[in-house]
Amino acid sequence: MLRKITRWALFTVVVCGGILVISGDWASPLLWTYLAGVSAVFLYALTALDPDLARERFHPPAPSADAGALVLIRLTALATLIVAPLDMRFHWSAPVPVPLRAAAIAGSLGAFLFCFRAMITNRFFSPVIRIQEERGHRVVDAGPYAVIRHPGYAGMIVGVPLMPIALGSWWGFAIASVYGLLILNRVTVEDRFLRANLPGYVEYASRVRSRLVPGIW
């Protein structure tokens, strides 16, 4: 538990504190509300996460089947976290209306909660695309996985682009939209990989037909 609390404190200081410092906006109730929510959601995820999955997420033992694309995804996420607060400081883009920011705060936090719920349900929720043979990798069809095949990615595609809107940055939203497109492509890549390599996945896909949006795709 101490290690989890340490990771949460480090995340809060580096990510949430970094956004505050870069933006220079220490008096915004909207900003404080969102960052407090992000910190709370991350604490929930860390405390509920299986220790074995935590090791897989923080220290995967093998490279991803899409290693190059994963680098781009991480760089785009990092760029979003830097550009959005810089936009807040220097006002590069037009102001985001307060009601829209408030809606984005709720939507982003809800999407992250959904993503972490998928992570907690699926003990094989790795940041890399691989078959975790040493962990007894199998198909998970419980919880949100009974409705769509990639609920974690669904949460990321919604939550990350809404983050810069919650912060008040259109430029950040533009970069985060690229992140969303990269994750959308990863859904296709991972789904194809799992069909070819994970026993039982083809049968699962025949039962749960939607990848991200129930009844649509």
C-alpha cells in the first residue's frame, strides 16, 4: 500500500502540480476541481489495481507488437499535458466557455473512471500489445467487456481529448485529437493481433461484436 500511495503522490505532484505551474493559473476553481478529480480517480485506480497487473503496467517484460506507434501515442499524450497549460498561460487560442469546460470536466473524469474500471476488471490490461503467457493470458468477458471489446480504449479516446477542453485549451484539444486517432488505430491493430494469437478471442468477438461503441462499431 505504501508503494501505491507513493506512486499516487508522485503522480499528483508531477502531473497535477506540473499543470498548475506551467499554466500559472493558481486561482481557477475549474482547474483545481479538475486536477483534484484527476488525482482522486488515479488514487482509486491505484488502490484497486491488482499488484500483478501493476507490475505488468509499470514494467512490461516484453516490447509491444506496435512499439513504434506506442511511442507516438506516449509523445502525443505528453505534448497534450505540456501544450494545454502553456496555452492557458499565453492564451494562444480563444477562451473555452465555462459551461463547456464544466461539461468537459465531468466527461473526462467519467471517461477515466470507465477506463480504470476496465483495467481493474481485466487483469491482462497491459500497455503493450502482447500475449502474456507467463500470466495465463485468457479472454476476459466480464463487466464492460460484456458490452464492448475494448472499453479501456473507449475511455481513453473520450477522456484524453476532453482533458484540454476541461483545462481551457483548444490547441491542447487539437493535439489530444491526434492521440485519439492513434488509439483508434491501436484498437484495430490489437483486435487483429488478439484474433490471431489469443485462444478464444475469435469466439468472444462473435458474441461481443462491438469494439468501442455498442451496436455501431
